[in-house]
Amino acid sequence: MDKTVQPIISLRNVGKSFKEGQIRALQDISFDVNPGEFVSLVGPSGCGKTTLLRLINGLIAADEGEIRVQGVAPEPGPDLAMVFQSARLLPWLTVAANIEFVLKLKGLSGSERPARARALLGAVGLRDFAEAFPHELSGGMQQRVGLARALAVEPKVLLMDEPFAALDAMTREVLRMELLQLWSRRGIAIVFVTHDIDEAVLLSQRVILLRPRPGRIDDIADVSFPEPRWQNDPRTLPAFKQMREHLWGRIHDMVRDGAELEELAGAFGGASLAS
């Protein structure tokens, strides 16, 4: 990462607990994200990936440390957009109206909103479905609308929480390539949560690997392949295989260490030492 660039997201020694401190979700998390950078968060279940996104978005507050987005404490707003695993569209509105609703909140006039909504739908390949209702679309198409709606506010940061996890393999592949193109054209900083190591390596410039119980950084891996990746698929390159094997090796070690802790706790009749 270029140290001369002022980060758009900065976390320093961030910690978060729940249930009055009984559950330690995150501990000593520190990293930066530059403007226009694509960063993925990966790790076993329970490592706090979604909690970390919610902290960056300002939906919840850290108990320890400091988070800054564009130099100030984060709070939900137009500069921070979030895409979830499900599109969360308003079912009583058409596809275009779902996007126009966000544009209205942004302050665009009624005359500007329809053209802007259709341009955004065109960017995700759904211009011809503007008057359809969400239930008339496939899961992948709904997720495209969710992405278009997030882009409608012209955010500086896009937070994505396993947005393709519920889709079939073919749809995931198409949306990955579309996301890479949109990211390249718009220069948005993206923080992307996924359980899919191949997906993280394919999309990201950096992959942050978290360890569970409590969630903390195990590794930050720089990823560099010829761009644009939707035209120069890196998955056949030896470097892709090496990065994938490195990350899987680290996760394998975590799982093994966790199993050993569980076995030790059981031998002494105690509660889980890995929780």
C-alpha cells in the first residue's frame, strides 16, 4: 500500500465486545484502506468480519481504539454504502422506483431521478427491467439492483457483506466480473467480506485474514495481477495458486489450533477454550 496516500478508512487498535464484555468479538484491529482500493476480509466463522463492516459503517461503535472514515468518526450516510447478502429491495416498488427512492433521499429533483435510475440500471445490465417488481427477478438480478442502488448515492466507500454467497456459481462469476468493471470505472474504495478464498484473491488488491475468538488480524496479503482482471483472468497464473494456498494454509492452521484447544478443554472437563 502507498504510504504517501491519505487513507480513506483507518482503524487503530479497534476492539469490540458484546453481552457486557462476555463475548470478545474483535481485538486490536489496525489497518488502512486507500481511496479506490479493493480490500477483502476473510477468515473462519466467528472471526468478526460482519461486525467489522458494521463498525466501519458507524452502525455500531467500537469499545476500544479509533476508526476514521475520511478523517472523521464513521456514521451512516451517502459517502458509505452497504450491500448485503440479500438485496433488501422494497417489494412494493418497481426496480426503477427502488433506485429513485434513494435518489430522492439524496436530494435529486423528480425530473432528474428517472433518467439517473435508468443509467444506473444500464450500468448493471438491467435497463430493460426498470418497470419489473423485485419478485419478478432472479436472485442475481435482485443483487444487481441492490448494487445499482448502492452506487446511486455515489459513495466514496462501498461495504459488501458476502453479496454473492447465496447465488449460483454462474451468476456469481458474472457479478464478480461486473463488480470489477464498476470498481475500475468509478474508483470507489471497497471493503468486501467473503468466505470464498478464490473470490477474495480474484477481486482484491489486499486480503486481510482474521483469526477467530476473538477476531484479530492474522495476515495482510498484497495481491498484484495484470489489470484489468475481467480481461486478464489471473486464476491460471502460478501467483494466484500460491496466494490461494498461502491463505488456505493459514486457515487450516487456525482450524487445527482451534480443534486442539477444544480437545484440551474436553480432557479437563472445562468450557471451550477456543470460544
